[in-house]
Amino acid sequence: MGTIEEIKSKYIRRETTNEEEAILLKWFKEHPEEQRAFYQEKDIWDAYALATNSKNYSPETEIRKLHKRVVKPKTRTIAVPEYLKIAAVFVLAFVFSWLIQSQFGSIERLAEKVELREVVVPKGQINQVFLADGSRIWINSESTIEIPSVFTGDERVVTLSGEAFFEVAEDADHPFKVKVEGQTIEVLGTSFNVRAYPDATVVQTTLKTGKIELQTQNETMTLSPGYQTELNKLTGNLSLKKVNSSNFDSWKDGRYEFVDADLVDIFQVVERWYDVDLVYNEEDFKEMHYSGVIKKTNSVQHFLTLLGLSIPIRYEIELEKITIEKIN
């Protein structure tokens, strides 16, 4: 077994054993002041690894993920007498029958009380919404989603402007639909990311698990996990490509991962995430690409410093306005 410094180094390279991870977790609990510095070091390593493609990067949720990998839940088995099992069957049957009658008796009243709720997330923030059907939605900065207070009828329909990650509870009798500009996404039970900002020329849909069906004015396409579609809002064309889905949904865990991404698109992400205005000559940065990691817990200066390591720039910060110039 190595020293704690050796274990930290191995963890950054994702080479630790379960026993070593348990030691590292215990050490962090005893030395909380060391934790932040360690993950700043890991952040720089991650950014370098993405830029150089030196390893197959897979995002981790830092200490929380480490804790889950080390600490295993305890289980207990309780013997239930046979007569209690029989009694439970009758009780459950009675309760289930009563619930059905109550539900059908009030369905008309529910339909009358349905309201359309709008959730607006401003720049610099991320929000979560839990739906009554068990679904969960992460909503990114500068995004809006419309959700009915109660799902009625044969479908569960929401409308999105901006970006959101969906974990949809399965219900074969009531398909879940997401309406965005130019397309409708239909699912049963799955998880996927949609990026549909009004000022963007494309709508990106990235499937993480399950299966979804996209419907546009011109065509219908079915996605499998690890694939992404891009709908060109100007032409209506729909393209399909293989991607690492984690690069497109890691924002919900407080980090953005860019792999050879368009720099102007990254600037737009930075503006939304940090609630700042970037002033720059788009022609200077057009056709330029960047790979790296941006964490929500780091400042915008941290991103600009990392960017300056690969692209010669100078910048000036004045309150919420940041002027960026390319150095020739």
C-alpha cells in the first residue's frame, strides 16, 4: 500500500483499488482542508487529458461518487409469518380498489384544476423539478419549461426552451413528450439531454439510456444510447452522430466537458453559466475549437486562465462585462 500522496496520484489517473479509495475517503474526512486543493489539481489534469485525448475520460461526481463506491448499503432479511402475508393481500386489495374508485370519481375535478406552470431559470443558475409521475428534470441556465400541474389524458407533455436533462419514469400507457422548436421527442422511460436555446441555429438531442423517437416536420428518427441528433432550424435537416453522452449532460453535476468544441459556442455557455457578458470580435475566434473542463465551483477567471494556456488572449473584467481580445 502506497503513501497518501501516491494514492491521490493514482486516483487522479483512475488507477486506485477499492481499498485505496476507502483510505482516501477516510483521509479527506480527517483533512477537509486538503480536499479543495486536491480537486483543483484533478481539474487541471482532466482538462489536459481531454485536450490531449490521453485517456478515455469518464466524469466522476468527486467525493460523492467515491463514497458510493466505497460504502456499501447494509441489508436485512425479516421473516414474515404466513398468516400476515395472507392478511396483507386482502388489505392491499381493499386499498387498491378504494384508490381506483376515488381516482375515477375525481378525474373530472382534476381536469378542471389543471394549470400550466412555467419554470424559469435565470443565467448563472441550475434548477431541478420533480414530477408527480416520478420523472425528474434538471433545467440549465437561461431556460424555460412549461409543465402542467397534473398530467391528464393519454400523454405527458412538457414544452422546453433552452437546455434540460430528463429522467423519465416509465409508463407505457402515457408516453412522455418534450416539445421544442421544430421537433417533438417521445419517450416511455429513459434519460436524455436536450439543448434548444432560441439563439442557436441547431437543436441537440443526446440519448443517455433507453430509446427515444424524434419527430420533425420532415422526418422521424429513433435514437439508441450514445447517439445525438442535430436539427438545423434553418433548413429542417436532421443529422445523427455517435457521441460520449456524458460530455453533454455533465452540466447537471456542476461541470461542462468540451471536446474539440466550437469556441464561440463555449463563450455562449460561459455567459449563461456565470451570468456575465463577453465582448469579443467573433471573427477572431471563428472556426477555433477548444477542449477542457469548466466547473461551476470555479470562477470565470479560472476558465479564461485555462483558455489562455492554449490560445493567446488578453482579457479585462469590468463588473459583469468581460472584454476578450486575441493576441496576434
